[in-house]
Amino acid sequence: MSDETSILLEEIEALTSAPKAAAESDLPRLERTLTDGYARALSLEAERLRVERRIGELAGEEGDAAAKSAELASLAKRAAAAESDRVHLRGALALLRVRTDAARAAGAAA
């Protein structure tokens, strides 16, 4: 997992585990983290697609089979890591979305 994703997940964890009253008072932070999280998830999806496209290109290229095999293995690991990070992040974002919506509702009711 990249440092950027890890830091973002830590921030989401802190926000989702904070007392409800604290979340209500920090709606801008919730919204900013949600936005940053969605942007990161889209970035991970784009990375996975770029890597998969490269895998397709590489599979059709002529050349040293051993070198191609090594690059394909590396690319496959990158694609899997990006997808794993994206799925994990999306799960955390779903929880943060619930907390953000509750904070908005509480703010509107006040």
C-alpha cells in the first residue's frame, strides 16, 4: 500500500472512530477527507487500467521472453495492489460517507 493511501486510510479511521459530536463539529474535515478519498480511489482505478493496458501491449510484443515474463509479473503485482488498495479505500469511504451524512443531518437539525 502506498504511503498516500495509508495516510488517507488512517485519517478516515480517525474520523470514523471519533465520537459523534466531534464529527458533527468538524464537517469541513469530513468532507475534505471524503473528497480526497474519492480522488485517490479514482487515481488507483486509473493506475490499474494503465497497468492492464500495458500488460495487453506487452503480451503482443516480440522480444526476450524472460524479460517479458519478468515485466508481466511486475505489472500483474502492481495491478493487483492498486485494485486491493482501491477496494479497501472504497470500503473505508463508505463508512466515512455515513458519518458525513449523519454530521450534515445533525448540523441541519441544529
